[in-house]
Amino acid sequence: MKIENRMKQTGWTRFWSWYERHMTESLALTALIIYMQIPHMIWNADLYLEAGMISHVHPVLDFFLYGVDLIEIFPMINIGFLIYARIRKSQNSKNA
């Protein structure tokens, strides 16, 4: 019966089943990216205040601290996924 159920699932439901099983890993990755924002914020404040303590010390360091800003999109997408997964789960429990 379980095999028949799996065959009837669409790609969409298989994806959400997989996502719900791996939600903890997803949250850990999101937390890591958000914590990486702390040095980026300090670096950004140093750029704004033109103190030069962290910024413009080495171009590679500046590249990585700027690059942290570019990976913020992943936590934004993940938050949307988490909200949708919770709504989907609550609707499924009401229908069952």
C-alpha cells in the first residue's frame, strides 16, 4: 500500500515530503548564513564610518565579507518554504 501511495504522488508532493523530512538541516543552514551576517554588518559599518579597521585591509577579505551579502537570498527562500510547509501541514491535519 505504501508503494502505491508513493506512485500516486506528484513531483510537488514528493518535494514537500522530502523538505519536511530535512527541515532541521534547512534551519541549521539558515542559522549559519544569518550568523555569518554579524561580521558582514561590522565590516559594513566600518566601510560606512571609514574607520579602516576591517575594511580595505585585504581585497580577499573584502571580497568574502561582501559576498556574504549575496547569499542572503537562500534564507529568504527557506523562510518562505518553512511558512508554506507549516500551512500545508496544518491544512492536511484538518482534512484528515
